[in-house]
Amino acid sequence: MKKWAIFLLCVFCATWPFSNKLTAQALPPLQPEQDACNALELCGLSFTVPYSYSGYGQKLEHSQGPPTFSCFDETNSVWFKITVATPGNIVFKIVPADSTNDYDFAVFDVSQHPCDSVLYSTQQIRCNGNTILPIGSIPGGIIGLDMTSTLLNVPAGTIGSPFCQFIAGTAGQQLLILVDNFSASAAGFTIDFTGTTATFVQGPHPALAQVMPACSKSEKITVKTTKPVKCNSIATDGSDFFLTPSGTIASAVGQNCSTPNGYTTQIDLQFASPLAPGNYVVNAQTGTDGNTLLDLCGNALIAPDTLHFVVDPANNPAMVRLDTPACIDAKVVLSHRILNSTVAANGSDFKITGPGPVSVVKAIPLAANASPYADTIELFFNSSIKVPGNYTLSVVTGTDGNKVVDTCGFSVINTIGWYVSDHGYLTASATPNVLCKPGYVSLSAAAQIPPPAQVLNCGVNGTVCSNPSNPVSIGDPLAAGNSYESPFIGYYKNERTQMLFKASELIAAGMTSGTISQLTMNVMYKYSTSPFNNFTIKMQCTTLDSLNDFASGGQIVYAPKTYSTVQGTNTFLFDNTYDWDGMSNVIVEMCFNNNSWTSADEVQVTPNVGSKVFLNMLDDNTSGCALASNTAWYPPASDRPNITFSQCLPPSGSYEPTWVNASLIGDSTSFNTSAYARNSTTYKIQIFDTNRCYRRDTANVIVSVRNPMLLPSADTAICYGDYATLNASGGVTYQWYPANGLSCTNCPNPTANPMTSSVYYVSIADQYGCADTLKESIKVNPLPMVETRADTSIYWGGSVVLNSSVTHGLYYLWSPITGLDNPNIKSPTATPQVTTIYTLLGIDSNQCKNKDSVKITVMDNIPIFIPSAFTPNGDGRNDDFHVKNLSIQRITEFRVFNRWGQEVFSTNGNDKGWDGTFKGVDQPTDVYNYLIRITSPDGHSDTYKGDVTLIR
């Protein structure tokens, strides 16, 4: 163990020489050579490291705990590899560029084992954790292997034992050397194998490995080699490379090559002008410096060597999916990763348009283990979307002054749409749903989906979480143990630790808003021999993104008690559960206050989680939970212990039912209530479902509005035998009663023909069955008594008085009017030309009518008289021969003949007879023959023949 040396540093800090320090190029953590499998291959007697390394590689491969049982914990480390060519003794010196630097080393024999098995103690053949304190105890700070030491292992903190025993190398033996700078100074070192009699294998020549993935390869590419090459072997004009089929390389710069004695596996090639999209080949050649690339042993890259690459068109990140229903929040899935730092926390990078107002108020990139990149962003809205319909999410420039961009600087430019529905999972009804007049109805609704979870605010809950959901682990499950970022460092009496967990990590790991009931930590190696007293755990939500100092405001969730760690899973069941709102960052604080010292336990720690996510402070005098930070001695770390949270999901909340846009409701916030419906109303109820989406349904109540009518609107009077039409309207169905005298009983307009005065009722119903009953009275008036005189006869041309009587007569109408002197009086005089039946229509004061008739026979068949003799002597008596008693007949032919058949007279009228002359000459007495044709008005003709005697 080496950490205890911090205490000694405090003692000797006043005398520590800080002058004459040499500054080396500082490299960021996670360099390839910081992992054993990427160890730098050495082949010569001396190699200078011009860099200062920090942290360790992708995994902690060397620690003091099992299974390694090493003499120090790996930190600020770099790995080397040598392969013995010819046998001999192997010695070396590690010479710090700054003599005050405290270096450690370990040697592993991996001849029969893969490189990642160095954690096992059987491969560790040398280890030296000697401390440089007191300053000057080790000349030049030099440590290593020599021919005089017999030590195989020097435990951490040992003073005065800088060397371990030499190694007798055998041909083919492979050794890994871990060099660790405990001082964490910005200075390099030299590993010098002078005195070694064994020789080392030169190793394979370097080669081109790949063109590194990049945003755009049109302006430059990064070429990776199979092994590190010397920076000073790279021609800066790029002449070690050329392009085909086109393009010119303008320069070449090795990464981490700010010092010419450095080495790199990645070389940036800058093009003279951008390449068009297409397929290209980068070729290796001898540069203007006279060589190709050289590895650390001077082995040259053998040309020709080529790599193919493609220049693609620009590729903007795109929103490819939005997890629905997206009512109060939404997860936006992107086509590829974006930079979390370009996402404005207040959500202003995103704009929502749609039928209802809604805005994004918080945006959290979901990145596991605090990665700076994410391909999913959790968005939180200012409220649940109220108005259903189609919505569109677009990316705009946020209040941070930029849009959301990817690692290449390309911004998200597309939009994505989704539909928000408020239908389903809720049914509403009203009983009754039809009212024939304003009245009360019962409203009821039922949900077919669980209610939303209760909205939690951060803070101590205190209730028991009896059914926790699946645990959520934060951290790399394959991470190694570490005592540096451990809350159980017992070599001080008191410790205070805070760990920051970002909401993005928690959500990405599967945590949701809930009640945290316990947490667990994995103690990988237990060294403490006594319990930790007054061990306390606090939690708090925070807006902090980094721990620059201890945050105040934590609430106790695990009450102070004596706690003894166990190797493996340590479970801390909270005394006070803690509610997490699902959006805030979380700080977990652990502290203890011991009365004596013990050792430090190693907990599983994920390296390089994020900037300043771990902060602790150690002290012997101040209670742990009251310690203030000292970032000079204990700076915030990017490594953080793994923690597994167990939580209960929030209890079910309320549906929050609300009957909206309606008045006169008993309780508008209850599923079941009553309402007074004055008119037809649609009652709408809304709730929140599991996802806090609005769900709505309606219950329609119809209040019948009717306008029944019955015409005529006043009581009706008819005359006996007449019909009255009853006209009802304003309904769908009709029912009349009584049925007597009605033409139909279920039609809207029956005709009524009652024999006596009657009252008729009609029930008029609408489409809902709501009915109104109206009535109509019909008075039946008797007909007046009408009597005319008895039938009579008259001769043609005669007249007769038509005497009559009418009870309560008011009006008289005789018909036909032919031959009447006045057809509108009670007793007119009739002079018909033909036999006529006269009808009297008598109307009384009730406008009732009756009639009677009289027949007047006109006698037009009077016998005619044709004389048998006449005496035309001028005495005025029987002086001519003519037809007598003609009335309505007409003589159409009248002829007289003498005995010889000569016609002596002819006419065709009634007004002329024969005067006994022919052509003015009196005819003698004689018997004459006649032919007379008489025609009646009806066209009937009678012919008369005979003789007449003319007497003189």
C-alpha cells in the first residue's frame, strides 16, 4: 500500500525540494500503452520517456489486493514489453527526469500467458514500492534491478530499498514492466538497461494499420500504425505518404509529438486541398527525411504499404425515433451520437409545434457512465399536452448559442412528428341520457388503464419501500478495485466522500423517478480490521454537474451507526428512503468518524467517468461528516465507485378526473357525480393515464326541445256530415284518441267526421319518445231544414213562384239560375223554357247547408190545328190557310198544290199563310192538297199531308 505516504508528504512538505523540475509533455488518461496488452516494445539498452502519464488504462491491472498481492496500486502508469533473444542477466535503472519523483515498478513473466493475465501473482516476479521519502534517501530517485540486491518484492512504503534482484533472462522469455509515477509529477524518465547481458528481440516492423474513423476525411485523415513509431521519423512535409488516384498531402504530424523524442501510433495527414467524395488509397514511401516510419527499435516500415479509405458526403445527425406517447416527456433517438455539451439543459434547443401550446423545459442526454456522447435525449415538457393532434419536434438554436451537434460539428436539422391521442382507456356515461324536460342526471366514468405514478419531489420520504424494483447499477461491472476513490479509507480516523451521479447516467441505466430504498457497493478487497464508526449516508438532488467543493444540503438516509465492511457486496438499507424526481443529478455522501486507524478497503471503481464526479477528504481531528474539502491535497477525481441503487416505483397517483366545460355539476373532480341539465349537453371528463397523457371521453345528455302544434289552434265547429282536418306537427309519432270518426289514429293529419260534438286528443312524441298531449274540440252543428214547393207543371212560356222555407235561413242559392228572376231570394219566380229541376241550397247562421229541389215541368207538345177550309173573302175571319196552335215549333216546309199538282204556295216560316192566290190571281173554289213539315226545337220534324177547301 502506498497511500499512507500522503501523511508523510505532509510532514516533509516544508523541506521537499521543488526546484530543478523538468517538465514533460503531459498526456491525457487512457493512452494505449497504459494497458498491458499495448505495452511499448523495447529492444535497446536505453529508452527515454518524454511524457508524464496520468491515471491508468482501460482497466486497473495491478493493485495491492488479491489476486495480485502486489506492492503498490497502479497509477500514472505505463507498460513496457521486452522479449529475450539471447539469454543473459537483465538489469535496469529507472532514472526520473526529476529526482524528487517517486517511481515504482513491477515485472511480470508472460511467456506462457496472455497479456491480460498479469493480475495473477504467479506472473509477478519483481515488485518495488519503495518510497523516495525522506528526500535524498535514494540518489537521483533511481530504482530498478541490479546484481547485488536479493529482494524480489519491496512492499509499498519501504525506505531505502530502491533495487530488486536481477532477472536471469532465457531465450524467448517475454517480460512486461509496469512503471508507476506515484508523485504524479509532470516529468518523464529513462529506463536504462546498461549492464544487461541478455539481448532483446527487435520485433516486427511497423506497418499501417488503419485509417481512423473521422467525421470527414476530405481535408485530413489520421493513420494508425501497428506499433508506436518515433515522432522524429515522421517527415513533417508528409512525404512519407502519397495519395492515389488523386490528392496531395501537405503535412504530417504525429499525435502527442510536441517533443521530437516522443512516439505515437497515430499520424494526422493534412491535404493540400479538400478531396471530393470517393474512394482513395494512402501509400507509404520513403520521405524527404531519407526513411520511412521507424519504430522504437529503429525498425523501418517496409514500403509499399497501403490503406484504403472513403471520403463520404456530410452526414448530419438525424432524429430517427421519438418514443411515444410523448405527452409529458419524450425520448428522442438519434441516428448517431451527439455531443452532450451542445444540449441546452433548459431544453431551448428544441421547439414543438402543434394544435396546442407546449414547450420543452429540460433536456437530458442519456449517456451511460457520464460519457460525453449520447444518441438518446430525454425531453421534459412544461405540462402534459392538452390538445390532441399532430405535433412536430424541431431543433433550433438554444439559449446556449448553438444547436445540438455531433462529434463532427454537424447539427441536427430534421424534424420528427408524432400524434397525441386522448381517446381510449376511459368510458363515460350519463343516466338517463335523455330528458324530456330539464332535470338531474347521474354522470359516471371508469378508467381502463392504471393511473399515473405519484409525482415525486426530491427529498427524504421516510416510508418503507417493501417491494423494490430491479436494482440499477451505475458503473462498469468489469472495473477493478481501487482504494483511492474509496469511502472506506481507514488509515485516517475520519473521511467524508461525495459522489455525483448525473441524471443522464441514471436514466440511461434504467432508473426512473422513484423511492430509493438502499444502495450497494462492491468491496473487492477488504483490508480494514475494525468497523467504521458513525458511518452515515446522505443523499441530495442537485443541479451541479461537477464537484468543486463539498455540496451542502444532504439529508440523512442511513443513520449513523457502526458498520463493518465485508468483501463483496455491501448493502445499505436506508433508515429513511429517498425520493428521486427522475430529472435531477444526485449526490451520495458517505462519512465516518473513527477513534483509531485501520486499513483502507478497495471498492470497485469505474475510471474516467467524468470530470469531478468524486470528492473526498481525510483527517484525524475533525468529524468526518463535518470535514471541509481540501482540493489541493484531495482534488476532485474523474473515477468513481460503482453503486447499485434499489428503488420502489412511485405509488399510484390520482387520475385527477375533471368534468370540463360544463356547469351545474355536483362534484366536477369525481368519477361519479350528478348534474342538472337545462338543455342538451355534452359532458366531457378527462384524466391522466399512466404516462400522464390526457384521456378523455364524453357523455351526451339530450334534453328534448319540442314544439308540438295542433291546427286549427281554436276549437272547431263543423256541420253535421262535414269533415274537419286535424293537423298536428312537431313530432315523429302521433297517437289520436278516441278513434270514432277519425280517418287514422297514428298519422299527423287525420280527417274527423264525428256524428256529434266530440273532443279529440293527440299524443305527439319526438324521436326520443318524449310526448306532449294536445286536444281539439269539434262542435257538430245540425243542418238547417230546407223545404221547397211541390213539383208542378207549366206550359211553355209560363211562370211559377218557387215558394220555400229555410230554418234560420241566412243565404239562399237556387240553381240553375236559368229562368229565375233572382236566384238568391227565398221564393224566386221561375219561367223555364224546358222542364227544369230547381235546387235550393239554404245556409243558416252556422254556415251549415242543406238543400231541397222542385221540378217544374214545361209542357211544349200542344196539338197543332190545320183547317180543312178557309174563305179568303177579306172579312177578317178565316181569310187565309195557316197552321194554328204553334208554340215552340217551327214550320220548315209549307206547300199547297192545285188539283193538277201545280204548286200554288210555299213558305218556311210561322208568320205567313196562303191567302188563296197564285201569282196574285185569286184561285177558284176547289180542293187543294198541302204538305206541311213542322220541326220542334229538339230537331224533331213531323210532316202533315192533306187537303183544304178554298171557298169563295
